[in-house]
Amino acid sequence: MKITSERYKNIIVSALILLSCTIIPNAMASNGLFALGYGAKQVGIAGSGVAFPQDALIASINPAGVVFVGEQNNINLQYFSPSRGYTVDGPMGASGPFPGPTVDSDSEIFFIPSAAFSRSISSSASVGIAIYGNGGMNTDYATRDTPFGAGVYGGDHTGVDYGQVFANLNYSRRFADNKASWGLAAIINYSFLRMNGLSNFAGFSVDPDNLSDNRYDHAAGFGLRFGVLAEVTPSIRLGASYQTKIKNTFDDYAGLFTHGGEFDIPAHAQIGLAADVGQGVFTADIQQIQYSQSDAIGNSSRRLLSGGRLGDKVGFGWNDMTIYKLGYTWSTQEDLTWRIGASYGQQPIPSDEVTFNIVASGTIEHHYTAGFTKTLESGNSLDVAIMYAPEKCVSGGSLFVPNNTIELCMDQFSIDVGFGF
């Protein structure tokens, strides 16, 4: 099937709609740095569905699914509210963080968009574009709120503003009598970062001038996502996808991150099944995020105690994450679809890495979700999902004052509202 001038026009119009509603997200900490899901339909089943295409945003977890959703335009806006803070107990030390009452991060409300469209280019192939965001380390600790007004680490206002945006350009194709598909997505990434309040660590840095308080720096990267999807029986589908590591370098923070400011986005993979059960579809996925691939994330901060230096071999000490996701989707009437979901993944911060992770406290482990889709008289759809992640805390000894205990805590809530047309 040839792409006509009218089809080109539709693609261009859809792209403009998508881009006009896309703004840069600045917080999304659910599974460490990664979002639970993208769009209300994914969030409603706790980010599962690698084998269950529901709309064009399936490209964000499995581009092979795009060919099964037809021609769609999807936009989504998430209200995201993470609550996080830290507490230090123990004797007064010579350096921060100092003991005192709990200090809460001021950044708690964010609005995060995502959007996608898909178009058929033949009877067995589709193309699409999806734009969505990640983040995860946004914190904002005002000096006035810290014990003695001394700042988290004995310096000024402390925190990080970090976000990632992805433009996913995808192609998918059916084969095996239309019972299977493969997909490939080229991913263009833009990231931004600002880090404040670490100036007192200048003596531990290979490049003190590019350690902290250098305003925003920006990075661009490129990656690929591969995916497959197949019907193994009339009622069971299997899916899998893998996204490569994406390199990012922040030159203005070369004194903080390894290899001259590298802060790479880790590779990750997801496998899963979708099974027809009762009146609906049961989904079960496993996601693996390889944080240890990024030295700035995976290297231990404890290397500072044995001669390591910021900007060289020191990082945040995160472990890899394995996340288990379950969901169920069913319809009670022709124009109303319901969703529920739950996920679990052991949080990535070891107890002996809490000191530096005050500014990157991604401690969430459990997510509980629910949602629905209402088909309107026009044929368009309204999608809604809610997510609650109960508080999870991790505690351990202070890096510089071992007799002190630092506890990091976090909980989350979100509401997604999407529109398909």
C-alpha cells in the first residue's frame, strides 16, 4: 500500500499534535529511574502488557505490538506526586548530614505528558512515533529545613533536577499468518540535569569546578529497542523486548560522574505473556533494569573511603532491579473496559549507600493500580488510571559518621488521564 499525500498529511498533523502536547518531565521515580508504565492503559495494569498491545504507546515497551493496534492517536497526562524525605539519628558529627527531625523534599507535584500515533503502511506493516519521559532523582531540600540550617551536606540548598525525554520512531511487521510480529524502534534521547549542594565535596573530586551548582546541563543520546510478539495458542500470547544502553555525558558535572561526566541510561529488558482468562485478559511481565551497566549509577560511593574520587570511580551504588508485574483487563459492557494491576521489585539502594542517595532516593518497591477506558459516542476513548505506591524506607550507617543512621523514605501517588482518537 502506497502512502498517499493525504496519508502524509495525516502523519504530519498527528506529529504536530503529539509534539505540541509534549513538555519535558522532571520527575518520574517508580522503579528507580524508570516509569512504571507510559499512558493510562499501561499504568492501569501496573506496567505489564509487553504481549498485550492496547494503543500506540505500546512502542515504549514493545514496538512489535504497534502493528496490532491499527491507526491511533493517543495523548496522556499524568499527575505525579512523590513524597520523599530523610532522617538522621545519632551523635553530632563533624560533617553532614546532621542528626535531627525528618527533612522532606519540597518537590511533590509534577505533570508529565506522553503521546503516540501509529499508521499502517501495508496490510502487514506499521510505523509510529511515541514520545514519553523518564526521570527519577528529582529532590529539593531547602537549607532552612535541614538541622541547624546547615544544608544536607553542610552546604547550600541541596537537590537534583534530572529528566529524560525519548522520541521512539518505530517500524513493526506481522508474519506467520499474522500470528506473530517483530518491531524495531530507533530512540532519540534528550536529557537534562542540575545538581546543587555538593560543593563541600570539592576535596574528593577530580574536577571541583564541575562538581555542583553549575545550573542545567544537557545531553543527547541514541539507542535501539527490539521486540517480538507471538500467539502460541489461540488464548496465549508471548512478548519480549530489549532496549540498549543510551550514552549521556554532562560535561558541567565531570567532577561528579565517572568518565568525564557520563551518566548513561541503563539497558533494560521485558518479557511477558497475555492470556485470555474468564471475560478478560491476564498479563504477567518481568522487567530487568541493568543499573550496574552505568558506572555513575552502579559504582559504590564507599570507594571514597579507600581513595576513590568523585568523577573517577565513585557512584550511587545502585543494584540491578528485577520487577514483577501483573494485570487484568476486562469489559463489563461494550463501551467500558476495566483494569487492575500490581507490581513488585526490590528497591536498588543498598543500606550502606544511603548517604549520597539522599538526593536520589528511589526506594519504591510495590505499586497498586486501577483504571478504565470509556468509549465515547464519537468513537474516541477516555482512559483513566490511578497508582498508589506505599511508603518504603531503607536505612543504614552514614558514610562519614558511622555511628549515625540515615533513613530514606518515599511514597507515591499518580493519576493518568488519556485520550485516544
